[in-house]
Amino acid sequence: MACDMRRGFDGLKMLAATVVGVDPRGGHLFVFCSRRADRVKILYWDRDGWALWAKRLEAGTYAFPFGATGRKEITAGELGALLEGIDLKTAKRRKRYLAPLQRAS
């Protein structure tokens, strides 16, 4: 889903809380893209205030993995790849060991 890039701190914070449905101060980075996918804004809570990072590409577009798939979460590595111009839909993840989850007593 594209976002109006004219939104600032308060508008993006509201989207994070209502659309994504998580506490905006919970330590997450919220990534917003423009309709043309040539702009990105990242909103996050930085200990004592909001921080907003923005980038506009001079050529090309970002390949956002969310939207059509309904996916809402990506890893830090996937965010780095996205910002570098890698299409996460066509990238393949190599097999890795996953430790079993520890059960709460």
C-alpha cells in the first residue's frame, strides 16, 4: 500500500499505530513507500523522540515486497537489500539452521 509522502511524524505515526497495529514506540522501524516507489520514509522511536529518514531516488524504483502479498515485516538484512535495490521477491534465501524456540515454563 502506497503512502502519501507529504506525511510527517504525526501522520506516519498514526499509520503505524492504526494500519500496522503495533505500538510505534516498540522499537520497530516503519517503512513507507510512495505510489511510484521512488521514495521511501522510515520512521522510528529513538529513545527520547521520533526520527524520520527519507530518500528519493534520482532514477529507478524500490521493489517493495509488501502490498500484494500482505506481508508487513522484513528483517534488517532484507531492509538493507531493499534500500540497495535488490528485489526481495526474486531473491532466494539459502538454508540456515534455526534453533528451536524455548518454551516458557
